[in-house]
Amino acid sequence: MKRFKRGVTLGAAFLAMGTGVLGEDITISAAISLKEPLDEIIKKYKVETGGVDEVFVNYGASSALRKQIENGAPVDIVLFADTINVDKLEEEKLIEKEERSEILYNSLLLVGTGEKIGSLEELKGKRIAIADPDTAPLGRYTKEFLENTGEYEKLKDDLILAKNAKGVFNYVESGDVDYGIIYKNEMKNLKNAKIIMEIDSSKHSKPIYGFGIIEEEKEGANRFYDFVKGEKAKEIFIKNGFKTLE
């Protein structure tokens, strides 16, 4: 049972020339770490479908996006940076189990403008940006890593919380902090900061991205959802530093 059903808006309801396909507005809530590949995927989708649908994306931290949906935000598709937030939507009957997909995962890097370090202990007294564990999956993975290496209590007074993954990246690149833990797919965008070390993936949960379709009876949502799970989209995700599970 779904919380809301939306009809096609007048602005997007039209028959694509020569296709006989009814166009729709598609609203997506997506993790901010997906912005670059998803923007590219949407452009490719529009080319391949003749621009039949209008696609709107609300980027942010997955937990914050999930809470918006719980509060009634009209969303057709979710693309989150974890599976926990999709689990919660399923528990609330907002997403059906069979309408979920897990096709991507990421990894973590310690980056910074500071000196190279030989161990995490050398971070003590430095300014370290991490995503907020209460709102962003990256923050939760980071906190797990620091706890499992025994460093969280030692470093917690040095931690500066960003609201999402992109916030951590911006803190480090701007020089507002000395170090930060980011998703590996962001490394190609580093200009001022450098890679300090790869984060041991055995010390935190695997950053698997959870996808789901809420309005599964909506044709446009199904069209895009199938596309974002397809091979052409996967090629774009891989090009942007993600890895696929399949």
C-alpha cells in the first residue's frame, strides 16, 4: 500500500512524437554522492527516449531524504547510499521488497591537504571532516571504521561534521580542515587535497547503494528505473568510480 498516488501533470503529459508514449514527470531522491553519474545518466536517458519524460532530482543525505518521504514528499524513485534507509521505507510499506535493487557499492578514502601520515594516531589534534553519522551513510561507515580501529574516542573532539558526503569533500578542498574521509568515487575531483590512505574496507560495513521505486504503477518511473539499473547506466557508474555487484 502506497502513501500517495500522483497523476501526470499537465506540463509533462504529452505523446512523444512518433512513439505513442505518454510522458510524465519523474521525481527522484538521490544520495549526493551519485550526482555526477546520475546527471549524466539522465541526459543519456532523455536522448534515448526522445525526451519523453521530465526528470527532477532532489540530492541530499539519504537519511534526510528518507524522512522527507515519510513526511509525505512526492517521490517516485529513491537512490540511496545505503540499504538501511530503503529497509525503513519497506518497513513502512512505502516500497515493496520486489521493487528494490542493489547494484552498486563504493569505498572510502582518507584525503587531505596536510602531511602524509603513517598511522591514524597521527591525526590527533588535526581538523578532520566526516559526514554526520546520524544523517549520512558515509558518516555511519566512517564512524564504524574509527570505532573498529579504536580511534573514534581518541579523535572525536577533532571531528568536524558535514551534513553529507559532498560537504566533507568541500571542507577538505577548501582547506577548512586538514583531513577528511570521502567516497572513493570523488577522488578524480580532487584539486587541492591528495589521497592520504585507502580506508580498510574490512573495518566497516560495505557501502552498498540501495535503489527502490515507490510509484511502481507509474509508467515513466518504471521506464527510468529500468534504465538506471541497465548496462548503459552501469557503464556510467563505473566510469565515475563506482563498482557493481553484478
